[in-house]
Amino acid sequence: MGIEGRYRAVRDEVAEEARACGRRPEEVQLIAVSKTVGLEGVQEAIDGGCTVFGENRPDQIMEKFAAFPQVEWHFIGNIQSRRIKDIVPCATMIHSLNHEEHADKISRVAEGLGKVQDVLVEVNVSGEESKSGVAPEAAPEFVAHCCALDGLRVRGLMTMAPQGDKAVADATFRGLAQLAAEIRATLAPPDALVFDQLSMGMSEDWPWAIAEGATMVRIGRAIFSDNFNE
Ligand SMILES: *Cc1c(COP(=O)(O)O)cnc(C)c1O
């Protein structure tokens, strides 16, 4: 099976898992993380019906957005201040916001473009040293800071779970969902109304993330790698 077929299979599995968890399939958006493939690979996924892609490098999102502006491009990677001006024009959503200075700059750049940038705040729920993201204790204040910026619309939270242990991943996803509910309760409309997204789950752990309330799963290898399922 190639990328086109794998995209369709994963899309169907995601919808099936949502139903199995008592959720509507439309509540879970599949983001195809195309960082390991070039334009041909993206075209194959589009042929399979994919309309939302994730990228973690500025050069990649710029090139692919220029080639395929008809689909959505989400930025999921490490943000460098000097590349914000390159990312914002391409990104429908930025998932990996975790520094206040970056929030301020993204807002300024977005305002300059006449755009309001949708963002998610990345939280390091598991506390692993190697993971980026704001600490859970700091997240409410961080979100409040971002909500006060005119060029940003804070849509929710994002996290990455440690790989390899279902119990640890489950606890991470549940922790993000609880934190998001707590933060939402502190927000006033209109901020509270749009703070409704949970970006969590990757190729190895997405079914568990859906069970804990993910509204966006970011799946790369299960779609774009020839040997993920071997
Ligand atoms: C690469 C990446 C993914 C996709 O990971 P897979 O294991 O290939 O599904 C998801 N989220 C982020 C932030 C990534 O960098």
C-alpha cells in the first residue's frame, strides 16, 4: 500500500476509534505530518483525500504551502523567533507555542498581515527533560497572556506523550484534557468559546489520545512510512 491507501486507512481507523469511544468522527481531525516526504508524497496524500498537513520546519512549510495552498498547513515544530515571519503567513494553526516572547511576536506579525493567528499552547505534561512546552502550573497564566494579544486566537493545548508505555501516555493525555478544562473555566467569552482543541496523539499512541478527548491527532509515520506497520 502506498501513501494514498495508507492515508485512507488511517483516516477510517481514526473515525472508527472516535465512534468506539462514543464520540462523533467529525470531532477528531487527522493532521497528516508530512515532514519526512517531499512534494510528491504530499500530492499522494492529497489524492487520498487529505486536506490538513503538519510540518515542523519553516523551510518545509513554506515550500509545501507555496506548492499546495489549497490545503491547510499546521506548524508543529520548534519555533525560532527569527522564523516567525516565515511561519505565520503559511500556518492555519501553530501547535507549538511555548514562549511568551514568541506569542508577542506572532501576534505582531499576524496583525501586520491582517490575520488572527490560531495557536495552541504546548504543555510539557509528563515533565520529561527532553520535551518542550510550558509547565502545567504555568499554563493558565501563559494562556491568559496569549488571550490578551489581539493577533492571536488561543484554540487550546497540545502535548507529546513519552513513547513506549501506554499507562504513561494515558496519564499524559488525561492530564492535558483536565488542564484544558480547568483553564477554559477561567476564561470569559469569547476566549472560552474558542478554547476547545486538544492536539495529542501520534502514530504510536493516537487511539489512546482519542479516548482521552483529542480533537486533533498528528500522524506521520503510519501514513508516510513504508515500514511503520512491519
Ligand atoms: C513528527 C511529529 C509527529 C508525528 O509523529 P509520528 O510518530 O511520525 O506519527 C507529531 N507531532 C510532532 C510534534 C512531531 O514532530
